Amino acid sequence: MADDWQNGGFGLYIHWPFCAAKCPYCDFNSHVSKNIDEKEWLSAYTSELSRYAAETKGRVLNSIFFGGGTPSLMSPEIVHSILDHVRRLWPQSNDIECTLEANPGSVEAGRFRGYSEAGINRISMGIQSLNDIDLKKLGRIHTAAEARSAFDIARNTFERVSFDLIYARQDQTLDSWRDELSQALTMAIDHLSLYQLTIEQGTAFGDRYNRGKLRGLPSDDVAADMYELTQDLCEESGMPAYEVSNHARDGSQSRHNLIYWRYGDYIGIGPGAHGRVTLNGQRYATETRLQPSLWLKDVASGNGDNLRQIIDPRDQGIEYVMMGLRIAQGIQKSRYTSISTHCFDQEILDHLSEIGMIEQDGDFIRATRDGRAVLNTVIEALLPAD
């Protein structure tokens, strides 16, 4: 159990909390600020990296992910300095994946060349829609033409490029989603993230929804049809789902996100970043404060973490199931027992198999395509009651 994290790998997440504008559907920790002292942020990041490296000496780093916010607002020089510092702190795998999230409005050819020279080898682009009307409804500040142009720049600079789209949007029909997804699949290189629009409380969309002013959302049945259509079209194009919302050609899955879903260890640095880190045989959950200025103060005091809490075996088992059943690979019964000291109820497993929600293959349990569509229900059935 002390080395369980090695089943998933070891990654690093760096959160850049700033955006040019706040999207109305977004519940990520992002802020709009006109004055950003990048040197101050670089100093904070390198300080936290050094602190964590002292606790995880000798570990081989499998992935680095710059998320946000909009990390493509960072200067390439800052990204270069961070990655140089990381290289001095940890040995890295030969095929390390270094991803940076980008929005089309912040893409420039020269900036992307700078990221590539710094060591970024994968771009994840938040396009969200290929339709100008819907982009405006989503609060995006780029046009569809700008998105395509940005994608072309990324494709000509990096071997690996992913982009995101949101479906089940206001006034969207099944046929219009079919057309849009078909266009996206002709553009895609190796990876697509396709998310159903969810209305999160605390967002502008959530407030509008509560007031009855977010009109035109598809019914649950239409949204389910869109999910099924997404699976069909992506499979036909050689990009099947390897996770509930993520599709990739064989070998092009996001290595960083797989660390999460395979329940590996990952360090979270930056405002609002979460982590899971095993130290001296004990797995900890880490969190940082959301407000950028408060996080900077915490770092200046010597520790950017606002929380470091032991995860007990039962909760580790729950997290493993919740994350691992999202991916096509599934979970191992023996690993669940080792982590949680519990066993699955074989009668429940057999019942879920009979109704087509899961597949059992020796030690492995996998959610079927139908099971992934109602995954929360499947997970609830599998896990022990409180």
C-alpha cells in the first residue's frame, strides 16, 4: 500500500489563475486582473516546487500540466524558467508529457514557438464551439475563425494538440451537434475532450438558471442522445472514448489526466490547486487557498498548502473507484482491497454485469458504454453504504 501511487504514476500540476475574461459557465478558480507581476509568480512557483521536491526526492516525473485560468497568457520566458527549475529537481521519464492549456484569443505563433522551445510538447486548447452564435452565448471572446486559426498554429508547432468542445448547449439540436462534431473530427489530430454543459452553482449560468432565465437547454433525453451520438461518431473516426468525456487515437491519451484516473500521485501548485501525495507510506490530500493574493502570502510564509490531510483507507478506496471507473481500462478488485481493506460484494458485481453496466475480466472491473452514461449510479451501487 505504501507504494500504491506507482500504479498511476507521478505528475505535477501548476495552476495559473488568470484569464482575460470570466466565462459564465466556468467554476474553475480563475480571476481577471490587469496587473500581474510575473516575476513574483515565478518566485512563488519555484519556491513551492523546491519545497515539494525535498519531500519526493528521486521520484521520476511522468507529466507536467499547466492549467488555469489561461496559462497561455504566461510569457514563454516564465514557462521556460519554471520547466528549467523542475528539471533540476526531479528525474524525468524519457517520454514526459508537458501540457499547456491555451485559449484561441491568446494564441500567437511566436508565443507558441517559445513554449515549444521551453519544453512544452502538448497543447490543450479551449475552443468550446465552432459556432459564432454559441461562442457568444458561452461568453467566449474568440470567434470560430480565430479558433481555427489558433488550432492551425498549434498543429504546425506541436505534434500533440487536443481541443475541448461543449455540447448540450442552449438551443442546440442533435443534428447541429452532429455537424459540428463531424467538423471537429476532420480537424482533430489525436485527442478531443467533449463535455456536456453542466450548470454549476456559483457561476453566472447557475444564477441565470436559478432565476429561470437560462432558456433553450436540451432536455435530458436529447442530451443523452447527444452523448450516444458523440460515442458513435468518435468511434467511427478512430478516436474512441478512453474516459467519460475524453477521446483519443491509440497511444495519444492524456498521460497527465491518466495519473488522476489511475489514482497516482500528483503535486498541485498554485491558487486552488489540489494534490494527492504519498509520503512515508501515507497518502495525503493537499489543497491551497483560492485567492491568488492569499496564496502568494502563504508561499512567502514558507508553505503554500492550506490543507494537508491524511486520507483514510476507506476514502482512498472510494476515490480509486470514482476515478478509475471513468476510464475504459477500469479498476482492479485486488487493488481496491489493498487500498481500502474492503472487498466488493460479488452479488452486486454479478447483478451489474447482468444488466450491462459493468464487465468483469479476471481481476478487472470496467464500466460498459451504457454504464459510463450513468456512472454515478453504478459507483453508488458498488461502494459500501456509510
